[in-house]
Amino acid sequence: MTAPNELRLLPWSGPEGKPCYLSTDDPGGYMSRLADNVEAVQLGTAAELLEMASESLADEDAEPIELRNLGHALTGALKDVLSVAVSRGHLLTAGEPRRI
């Protein structure tokens, strides 16, 4: 098992919206690969929404409700991207040698 400071934050929530963590000594295991795939989908969705936002904001005829819905989607995507960044940041920190 990994040490507590090496737990991986997973890209989904548990019961009651609480964060889920993975403790494993196999970073290439099934759950790690599943988490990697979910993160890839989340990042891809964020990239697509960013492109849509650029186009919508450049469109002077964009409807306010469309922009509002896009804002909600971007908010969710940003939350996912921040979660991925936190998770990967923890992985990078855990993998770095300790400085004395």
C-alpha cells in the first residue's frame, strides 16, 4: 500500500459528494487506469467547452440563455480540471525525493 501522503484523489465523488482516494502499490492497476481515462475525458470536455465559449463570446447574436448554459457547463468543467490538477499535483509531490 502507499503511504497516506501518496493517496490519489480520484476524479469522482463518493457517498454524499465526499472525495474518493486510491491507495495502491500498482500505479498501472485497473483503478489507476480507470481514473486516468476519466480524467482524459474530463480534460477533453473542458477543451471542447473552451472552444465553444470562444466562438459564443465572439458571436454578437448569441442568446443570453445559451451563454448562461455555457457558463454552467464551463463551471462544471473547471471544477473537474481543478480536481485533475490537484490529483496530479499530489502525484508529482509524492514522487519527488524528499529534501532534507
